[in-house]
Amino acid sequence: MSKKGLSGKQKAAILLISLGPDVASSVYKHLSEEEIEKLTLEISGVRKVESSAKEDVLDEFHNIAMAQDYISQGGIGYAKTVLEKALGEEQALAIINRLTSSLQVRPFDFARKADAAQILNFIQNEHPQTIALILSYLDPEKAGQILSELPQNMQTDIARRIAVMDSTSPEVISEVESILERKLSTTVTHDYTQTGGIETVVEVLNGVDRATEKTILDALGIEDPDLAEEIKKRMFVFEDIVTLDNRSIQRIIRECENEDLILALKISSEEVKEIVYRNMSARMVETIKEEMEFMGPVRLRDVEEAQSKIVGIIRRLEDSGEIIVARGGGDDIIV
């Protein structure tokens, strides 16, 4: 078997044969059953491999592995520069194209590696839709920091745009990237890229300071009440109660109906139960446990409704300043 005309599966088979059974078995652990079946069939069909073909396959694998390492170190542009010096422009471009198409490297890689202040300076004068697109690709914490620093009259608009964003065509993404980072060499997949949505804006808002969050949600509540309410529901879930301090939990318990507490704790994690019980009297804990034991099976919908009621109490107490829910920004540092 010579290297000329080898398929990807044949190259993979030669690679695993060359690496030996121990390494091959370790690789198998990361493959699906279908992939294992196809690869095993390919390996079983290999009779004799020319030494030159084996060396070429190993070299190709080594180059791709190094390219992936370069990408993780400094992005696609850095990897391309290093590979061009080592292998020449044509071979470097072939490796980068093959690697980025298989890895589906996310757009705006340069922005994810930059400092939040640099990104802010870079995008603050762009159109709100462009800013929303970029923020939805960043780490939520970094996106929250940037959103907090933007003018208040832009924050709500951008948050809304992220929330209602569904899919963006590769042509638009490519155009935005070329404007913001002309020196970056990018390969965008042909499929529409899913980004944005309510979950994204929730993650972003969880990274902003409380004042910014309140400003955005208040304004959204006027512009789109249903969207604002949906975002609020997802920003703090019942299991997040473990992040609260004991005084806050005790205050919440006093506001809750016993029936709601019992239902809410029915399917909660042991960590949640433990921290809630720790903030009750021994008599109340005994009562709650007894009623939970004799309650029997309950509908999941009833449990979720009870947890939602308690989350509503938590948000109301937070709005009134009676408890503190830790989130991004320095205004939540307790001293």
C-alpha cells in the first residue's frame, strides 16, 4: 500500500498500526461504535504498507497535531505563520484548511483571546447588531464585563438582540470578521452557525454587575415583557440556592410556604437539602422530612412550580435589598 490515493480511513488505519496496539486501544476509547467498526474493518484489510507511505502518514499526522497545538497557543493566524516557515505556504494552507474544517473553529477566535478592555475599545463604535454577534461568541464572563462598560442606552438593545438572535449566515460572520480583524485568516463552515438566544443572554447577564442587570431587565420589561420574564426565570434556578449565605437562606425560608419547600426539595440534590436543613430548626427539619417521606410520588410539574415560586421570592428579596445574590462585577463584594 502506497501513500498515493489513500483515503482518510486508510491513513487512520496505517497510523494506528504504526503506533502499536497499546496506543491504538487507547484511541479506540474515544471513538463511537460505528467509527470503531469502520476503522477495524479498514485495519483488517491492510496487508502490506510501504515504509515510505508509513513515514508520510506519520509526518502528516505530526504536522496536523502540531498545527492544532499552534492554534491553541495563538490562534489560526499564529499557526499558519509557524507552519509556513516550517513547511512552506502551500502545505501550511492545506493543513490549516483540513484542520479548521474538521475542528469547526469558532469565529472571532482573536476576540476570545483578547483582554475585555481591548475588545471593548475595539467594538464600542460598531453597530449594536455587530456587537451582539461578537458578544454571543465570547465567554459569558468576558461578554458580561464588556456589556457592563457599554453606554446604558446600548445595553438593553444589545441584550435584546442577543436574546432574539437565532442563526447567522457564514457570509455575514465572515464579513464582520474581516472588518474587525483583517489580518486573521478564517475558515467558516458552510452550515449556519447557531448562536445567541435566551440562554446566551442569561449567561452574559449573569456576568454583569447588579446595577447593569437591573437597568437592562427594567428596560426590557417595558419593550418586551414576555422576553424579560423568560430571562428572569432562567437567571437564577432553585439549585443556585447553595450559593447564598446562611442569613439569606433563613430569610427565604421564612417567606416560603411549607408545602412549596417540601415539593421543591423533593428531587433536589443532597447538597441543596443539606444547606436548607442547616438553616432550619431541628423540629422544622424533622417535620419537613416526615412530610416528604409520606408524600409519595409527585408530578414533576408541581415540583418545578414550587421551585419557581421560591425563585420568585428570592428575586423579590434581592430587589428589595434584603438578600444578596452573588454575580459578576465588584458591587457584590461583601465586606
